[in-house]
Amino acid sequence: MYFVYIIESERDGTYYIGQSDNLEKRLELHNNGFSKYTSRKLPWKLVYYESYPSRKESIVRERFLKQQRNREFYKRLIENKE
């Protein structure tokens, strides 16, 4: 199983979108500074995720979400999932 996720910086409220096969481990890596971009905005919290059976499908969805570049779109997505 693969996941597309959105994490939110508790520092400034920005979002980061990614994909992984292990959500817990990936969030831990983000919060331990192993990603150059996310290391500047620690700490992060998981606010949204979707699951997919293949890595290819998760990458396609991740790219789509990143292309939106619209904070309101992401907020609606997060609010409707809960």
C-alpha cells in the first residue's frame, strides 16, 4: 500500500505534499530534519492522506495535488476527508 499525504507545519501553517509506503516513518523523517525543505519548518503534523495499491498511482495523485498550488483547494480537501 502506498500513501499520498499532506503535512502541515506547526510553525507557520504551510503544507507539504508527498508520497510514501510508510506514513509513520516518513513523518518521523520529516520531523527529524532529513528533508531539506521540511527541516526549516519543524515540527510537522499529518493532516491528510489517501491510500493507493501501487506506487505509480500514488505518484500520479501526488503530482496532481502539487500542481494545484492552491491553499484553499488543500483546505477543502482536508476538511472533507475528516
